[in-house]
Amino acid sequence: MKKILVVDNNPVMLEFMNEVLSQEGHTVQTIDNGVEALEISETFIPDVIFVDLIMPYIDGKQLCRLLKRKKSLQNSRIVIISAIAAEDPGFNFSELADAYLAKMPFRVMKPYIINLLEKLDEDTHALSKEIIGLDQIYNRDITKELLFSRQHLEVLLSSITDAFFELNQNNRVIYVNDAGVDFFGMTREELLTVNFLSLFSSELSDKLQQILHSIDENEIEIGVDQPVFENNKYLRLRFNRVSYKNYRSIIVVIQDITSQKEVERGVKDDLKEKELLLKEVHHRVKNNLNVVASLLNLQTTYLKDEPSKKHLTDSKNRVESMALIHEQLYQTEDLSGIFLDSYLNDLVAKLIDIYNTRSTPVKTIINIPPLHLNLTVAVPLGLIINEIISNSLEHGLKGVENGCIEIHIEDEFQLCHLTVHDNGSGLPKNFDLNKNESLGLLLVSNLARQLKGTFDLYNDNGTTASLKFKLEDVEREESFQ
Amino acid sequence: MDIQSKADEIGISVDAYKRLCSLFINNTDKDLDLLSTAITSNDIQIISDTAHHIKGAASNMEFETMADLAKELQLLAQGQKKSDNSLLDHYNKLLREYQSKKTEIEAHL
């Protein structure tokens, strides 16, 4: 009498096999899935194992391979018992099992089973060549579709480059794709039924255990913000719970993002290097502009006539206002532009220092929103403000005690309105901006046009300069260029 | 339905045959409930798998009309066969056949 294990997910089939085999005096164990079959075969060493091919968790083919690898089962005979025979009568099962019995109506099945068990003792070589009972099976053409669909999914999963695992409720591996096999450098048979957590370091294993324990219908992903580092690899892991009919399992997808992380690190290093270079360039531009300003200053000392001295001083101030922008650029972390308030504070202080010839210093009120400007806007705007304030200090506030300059910027929907007001003597009578020939105001008009803006100068208890421009117009023009 | 001769044909006891029948009813009840829900939610994969399962079990028991109806439902769900009737019509047909078979079986259990 034999010890027989039957593995099939159909309870009616299990009961039938149990009844028929027990009746013949055999000791029978029935199991409805491959994972438990492997577990039970540790203690129950069967003489014959009947295995169905289509089963949940580990399918029949894989189960046959795993059973064949077990040393304790070296003398056990494996018999496939499946309806697939109808679709593939030429199916070569000799590497998987010692015999193949087609599923058929119960009425005719018993003699086949008894006959097969007898033959297994005699000549397994002959049995492994053809499927037994093919003539009795019910036409099952639909199974072919299921098989095709299964093979199709298998091909799809094998072509995925991410490691794909399916775990049962006890965290045991019940499916692994080719990438998963490569990932751990183990064979498929070694990975199947192994506890998934045992494949990782204890630290990561604890973390994974918590996730697997708490996972609900929502996907959990780790390694997105903070990559998981394991065995010199950066990993991203996704977990999904599968619920289908009464079937429950967990899908784990492991993505090796090491090369992606290395590229990312390379890009960051490159960026840092380029930022350093750019800062160095701004530093040198600022130094060169200051050299030009110093040369102009030096040249001034050689001049005798005041108008020529004034022209050179004006030019020197213009160069210095540009140098100031580059100074601010390399002193801040952000190289894409400067903050206008900080720049204006420095510019106004510098100009007041240059033109400070009076006992009471000119008071300044600067009221501007926190505007961050790129070079395309900052340079012309800086030069415009330089000209207006220089004019106020040199002409408007000349001889005025308690002089005051107020700078306002209103920024609404990217429309900037700059006003610079002084409480000085105002514009000369019959002043006409369009007919004025001073270099300073000519520069302001041209720079305002460069900013796609409009400039005006008028009396208003002193002098008010007004500049309106749209930030987005200038930025759009810059990106177009 | 002659339980005794069915058991004899298979080569098992009447009690064992009754146990097979009970298991068959128990499983098919669950499968038909699942089918009904799947048809309402139009879940083709579950319709197809469950109909396949019913067909296999009915074939083993040689309830061939039921097996044929389950097969037809599976073919329809997979789009391999056209019909003027809906999946629900086919399901109802299968259900009626099963209920009649179930009544017949239960009379002998």
C-alpha cells in the first residue's frame, strides 16, 4: 500500500481521489495548493504525488520542478492530473513527472487511477511517453484560451525589467519573474516558497514586515524620496494587495534605481561645478568693471575742465551700478537673478556717498515689494535708477536742506510701476523730455524702450520720474532670443 | 437520478458519492453567487474564470447540460461567440439548470 499526496484546487476532485485511493487501502493526504504541498512533504514522504496543473499560488509545473528537487522525495513518483491534456496531447511532461493522467468524468476515472498506480511500480519509462486517458476526456476547448492567456501573461511578466514577486499570506514567494531571479542571483526553485523577508538585511526586513502586515487596498511605495540602500544598490519598492475571488496575495515590485541615482548625482555635481564657474565669471566681470571705473576715476584727476570731469564721473557711476549687480549675483546662492530691494539699498547708498557734499545727508525712503529680477531686467533698470537718482542728487536737490528721495515700486499682475520722487526744486521751466539732449535722459529713454516700458518725468512738489513696464514682456522676449 | 447506480459506476460508496454531491453543490452555489456579482459589474475575467470552473466540475460529475451552458457563458464572456441574448440571460439559463439538478441531487442526500 502506498502513501499518496494529491494536490488540486478543486475540492470535489480532492474528495473523489481521497475516496478512491483510500478504498484501495492507500494512505492519502489532500492539499489544495502548492505552497502547503511543499510544507507537508517535509514530514509526509509520499510514494506517489498527484499534481493538478492549473492552481493558484504556485502552478503545477513549478510545483513538479520543486518536488523533483527535494532529496527526501527522490523515490516519490509524480503524476500530473489535469484537463490540459485535451488541448495539448503532445505536451512533453517527461521532465516534470513520471506520468500524466487526463482528468475525465469520475464514472470512468477509477480504473485508470488503479491501473496507473500498478504500472508506476513496473515501468515508469513507458508511462512518461504518453498521456493516459486522452480518449475519455470531455471536449474542453475553452481551457486552451485560459492557457494562452496564462502564457501570454507569463511572457509579459518575463519581459519586465523590474523584479516582480507575488507573496502568499505568510510572505512566502509564490511567483517570481525572470528579473526577480536575476535580482537575487538565485534560481527560481530556490526563491519559490522562501520567506520574502529573509532575502533582505534585518533592518530592511523589519521595515518590510511592518508594510506587509499593514498593507490594505492602497499601494505603498518606499524609496521615492529616500531611496532604500541594500547590497550596494538603490532600490524603490512598491507593494499592492491582490484580492480576486477568494484569492489573496501581495505583489511586490522592486526597481533597481542605482544607475538612475548615479546619473542624478553626476548631474548635481555638474550643476554645482557650473554654478561655481558662473559665480567666478560674475566675480571677474565685477572686478573688470571696477577696473574700468577706477581707470575713469584716474583719468578724471588728469582733467582740468569741470564739464569733462563730470562726464567721466557720470560714466564711472554707470559702470559701478552695473558692477554692483554682478557683485550681488556672485554673493547670493541664486545665480538666476538679484533681489531688487537689496540692490537698490546698496546702489542708493553708494550714490549718496558720492554726491554727499552737504551737512545734512539726503534722506531715502525705499518702498518696494520683494522682486527677484534676472539680468535682462536688472541691468537696464539699475542704470535707469542710477541716472534718475544721480540727477536728483546733482540737480534737483542742489542747495536743498532736508532733501529726500522716495523710491516706490508697485507690482500688480506683472505690471511694474517705478516712481522716484525728490523734494527738490523741480524741473526747469519749459522742460520737454522729448527735446532734452542730455546723455543721461537719452539713456533712460532708450533703456525704458528696452524694457518695453514707458518713461515720464514731471513736477510734483519736486520732481517725479515714472517708469511703467511689464515684467513678463521682458522675460518672454528674453526666452525668445 | 439513481444514487446507488451512480456510486457503483464510479466505484465508490453511496455515502462517498453523496459527499461529492454536497461538495459540488456547496462550491457551485458559491461560484454562481460570484458569477451573478461579476455579471452585474461586468467583470469579464471573473465571469470567464468562474464559468470555466463550473464547467470543469459539472463535467467530472457528468452533468453535461450544465457543463454545456457554463461553456457557452464562458465563450460569450470571452467574445468568442455571439448571441442575441445577454450574459444575464445565459446566466439565468445556467442557474435554472443547476437549480433543477440541485433539487434532484438534494432529494437523495
